[in-house]
Amino acid sequence: MISCLHDSAVSRRCTLTGKKANNGYKVSFSNKKSKKLQQPNLQYKRLWWEKGNRFVRLRLCTRALKTVDLKGLDVMAKEAGIDLNKF
């Protein structure tokens, strides 16, 4: 299995929510605008999957981590249409 910790080919997208970069402007004091990308706060996390009785390693945004605590990993994966057996 290829490690994708620092691979630039992997898209910066949350596995469960699909959150990705947002286009925005960096505005200087003189009100000049230059484009910038606002990236989501993505973290690799090992989460315990009770149904599979093992850990799964996912790349999640911090908002998704809070939602997993609230709803549960199985519910979030089902809503996203993700098969956790592949992780």
C-alpha cells in the first residue's frame, strides 16, 4: 500500500464531508486583492470502527471530527456513501 502522508497527487479533500479548498482574496491595507486558496484543516486520524472491529485511517477536516463524535462513524460513512472496508 502506498503511503499518502505527503503525496502531492492526493487531493486536499475531507473523506467524509467532501470539504475542499475555497477561493478567496488576500486584501492588503491599500485594498489590493490577490487570489488565495483557503484550505480546510485536514488531519489524518485513526478512528475505531465498531462494526468492523478495527481502526480505520481517514483524512478528515476538524469539523468532521466533531460531527463523528456526535453522530458516529457508521452514520457519517453511510451518508457520504463510503465503504470503510477499503480504508
